[in-house]
Amino acid sequence: MVPMKIFIENWPEQDFLALYIPIAIALAALGVAWYSAHLSRKSYRHSSRPYVWASSYGVIDQEHHCIIQEPQRVAYRVKNSPAKIKLSSVSIILDAVEIFNHKELDYVRFPDDSSESGFLIGKDQFNDILKKHSSSSSQLIRKVFVKYTSLNGGTVYEFYLKQEFIAEDNQWRDVESQAS
């Protein structure tokens, strides 16, 4: 026991800097690690969430090397991960009066570049809409709204698209687009 007592009594004195600088470095490293974990978590949420949007629909004509517009259709795209669509709404407005509205609730879409999903208005019904538009001087407006989440729920995201119909081109032109 005596050698241990001698060892402890002869222990060299620590100066203030030698004692507290390693503690300060450890605390700074802990802060940097916490901030890095926060940024990683934020990046993961953004990279793993689904992205859903809508656009005008067109078909590629291989023979003439052009795109044939199909204004009666709306194309939906899903990227990154599967999405649970809580609400999908397509409405067409003429003279501030809604002349067409279609809603779908609670369905799932998966990201797949080799398949397409969309909404189609019947040809006769769309021709009736175009007849109403041609007899009016007002703009024909299409509004598309999508509310969705990831499959496990959580944050609710929204996409809104407003388009006006260009009769000369037989297609819809984007006027306003918002995503949150």
C-alpha cells in the first residue's frame, strides 16, 4: 500500500489549460456531431419523401417525330418514393362557373418511369366543354389539386396547378404552379 501512496502523493500538479482544453474540444466535437446529425436527418427527410405533380398530357408520334397533345387528359408523376394520395381534384372553369369537377380520394401511387398514371375526361364530355368555350369569350381554366403523404403518413404535402386552354394549339398552358 505504501508504494501506491507514494505514487499518488508525487502525482504532478495539473495546470488549468492542460485540464480544460480537452474538455472544451470534446464539447465542441459533441456540438458539431449533433449539428451534423440534424443536417443528415433533414436531408434524409427531403430525399426520402414522395414528390407528386401533374402536367398536360401528350403522346409522342414516332412517325412524325412530334408530340400530339391530348388536352382531355392530365398526367400525374410520382418520384422518389410511394405516395398515398389523400385527395386528387381536377376542375374546369368557364366564366367563373365550374363546369366540370372530378375528385378521387385515398389511393396509392408508386414511382415508376415505365408506367403512367393520369386522369381522362371522356371525349364527348370534353368536346361539350370545348363547344361551351367556343361560344364564350372567357378563358377556359383547368385547376388540378393533389394532397398527399408518404405511405406511413406524417407530413401532408400539396401540389396545385392552374392552366388556361389555348384553342389555337389545342393544349393547356401553365399559369400558376405551387408545391408545398
